[in-house]
Amino acid sequence: MKLYKPTLLLLFLLNILFSQNLPAQNTLTGIVLNDKDHKPVDFASVYINGTTKGVYTDLKGNFTINNVSIPCQLIVTHLAYNLSQTPVEKTGTQKFTIYLTEKTNQLSGVSVSGTSKRKLIIKEFKDGFFGNDSWAKNALMKNDSVLYFSRRVDTIVRKENALEFQMLRKTGKMNEKDKFPNERSNIVSYVQVLSAKTKSPLLIELPLLGYSVYVDLVSFNLKSQNEWTDCDYWAYYHFTPHTAKSDIKQAKIVKKRKEAYYNSAKHFCRSLFENRLKENGYLISLENDNDSVKKIQYIDINSYINIAKPNEVQVTGLKNKSIIIYYLCNYVGKPTDLTRKNINSNYTNQWEHWNIENNSTVTFKSDTCTIRSNGTIPDNNVLFSGKFATKRGGTLLPDDYLPDNDK
């Protein structure tokens, strides 16, 4: 069933979108137990992934979280136990019994002979997790002592006509040039991989955005070679908002949150779900491998989208394909409504060439990729590059965040 075709389906979707603006009335209660002796686990952290909602279990292992938006992921962590993740799909009041397994494996990682070497590794990790822009420079990692690392060698396959590989070959910085002839369509590279895990959650302070974030890092892999890096990580997040000491400082935080949100992967995915890409400044074209084709050909991505559930859509038929995303905005970064009558093709054509740094690329790793109404991607089957990829750990926002003018 395709999106937005029958009138009845359109009314159904409008009803879904309207209901998302209503206060959440779902309550999650439960008990956390040791899986061996079934004794209660007290002071376990229980939170909804990507939100500000979370509690600690009491002395009897009980917890209650109110006003939860469904679907969600219920995360339970404790220093002495392995993390537990429970998908929650049903609405209403629900009770859970969660069993935690004790940690038994000894941590192992890079052998560091001095603090200077560890500092270099931590800097490498931070560059991958935060990036190296102004957002990253203002983000603080308060407890990097919980990190431990390992290294390995891996291979990576890229298309030969990828821009970064063309540049590396021209400058003679690529060892594969003699090994792989120019007529090959792919280049196989051997790369160093830095992997990271944590003994306990990372604590990150984002003063520009007014949040403290606890990060339960599931996996982190940073591939690097010469002048490019490829960072892939998966984590769970719990946010604590802070109120500024003055109205002026709070207004700056509100402004920075909007700046972090617009032209981000979350903003794009929400716009896609709501069928409001043009209203939110986005144009889309398929990546073209034919260098002789210069003209940009925009596509209607709705033909690739199916309704999966009331709050989920699925992108299908784009496996191993990339779409280029053009973002048009005003001077402060707020999206331009491209459905307005006074927006013409000359404006969009000029923007494509003058504001390349605003563009992004999305590659779908699976034939079916799920996108939720809050802009999250639960199956992690999408790769982002360009502007979206630059907004990393320094621009983290709760999944339920919306700018005031979008609520």
C-alpha cells in the first residue's frame, strides 16, 4: 500500500499525525530481577531511549515511568549487570519483568604504556564521536576513563568514481592505484579500525544545547585511511535538560537547539514521514554514476514509501542506492518552504551550486528501511554522509524535541 494515494488513507494518516500532538498517556511499570536468583535489583537505571524520561528502581526493584510515547525502547542498566533493551510497541499501561545478567567478562583493549598515548587514542575517539566543528569543541566528555579500546585491520569497498578516491589517486596518496586498474568499478582498501566500548555510561555535557547526556555505547568503529574517516556507532541515550540562569542565556540555548535540529538526519526523517519534505526545505535526487549526466533530476520519494504501522513508514526498493538531499534555508538556517508560489526553479538551481556544504547523501543498506514518526531509524540500515554526518555527538537532541514553531 503506497502513501497518500486514496483519500481514505490520507485522512487516516492525518489522524495519526494529529494524535501525535496529544499528550502521551502510556505508563510503563515493572520490576528488575537478577536472572540467577530472581532477587530484585535496586538502583538500576531505567529510561526510555533518546528521551528525558527515566527513573531508578527502588529497594524492591520496582519502577514506573509515566507519559511515554509508543513505540519506544526501554533500557535498563546497572554497573554490575549487562544492559537490557526491550522494544515497547503496545499502548496503555504495561507491566514488565526484566531479568539482568551479571557481568562476567574481563575488559580488554589497547595496551597503553603512558598517559600521552591514551590521550591520543581518546582524541581519535572524540573526533569520530563528536566531529571537529564548533559543536564538538563545546561538547565535554566528563568521564573518558570508562572507555577502553581495541584495534584491528579491515577492508572497505568504495566505488572508484567516489570523489575522495578520485582526489587521492590524483595526488598519488593511494596505494591501490597500481594494484587496481582504473577500469575497475570498485576499490578495496585495507584500513585501520579503532573500536571502543565502555565500562559504564559516558557522561556528556552539551552546554550550547542545555543538556547532560548519559550514553550507553553498544558499538563504536572508526575506520580511517589517509585523508578520510568512516565512523559507525550505536548507542542508547538518556537526556537531562538544564535551565539557564537568565532568560537571555535560555534564549541562546533555544536558538542553538533549532540550529542543531534543522538540516539534520532527524529533521529530514520526520519530514519524510509527514510527507513534508518540500515544506521543510528538502529536494531529493538519485545519485547518478554517469559523469556525462550533469543536470540534476529530482525524484518523488513517496513512490518508494509504504505505511508499515500508524507511526512507521518503510523505504523500499533503494537497497545499495544513494539519494542526494538538497537543503534550502534562510540566512539563520530555518528551512525555506518550497511549496510557496514565489519559489521558482531558478532559485533552487542557484542554491544547488552555491550551498553545497548544506547537502547530504543517504545510502540504504537494506531493501526495507524503517523510519518512525519521531525521526528515528530503529533498524540502523541507513548511512548518512555530507551535512547530516557532520552533526554528531555535539548536536544530540532528545527524540521528542520539536522547535516551538513546529509544535
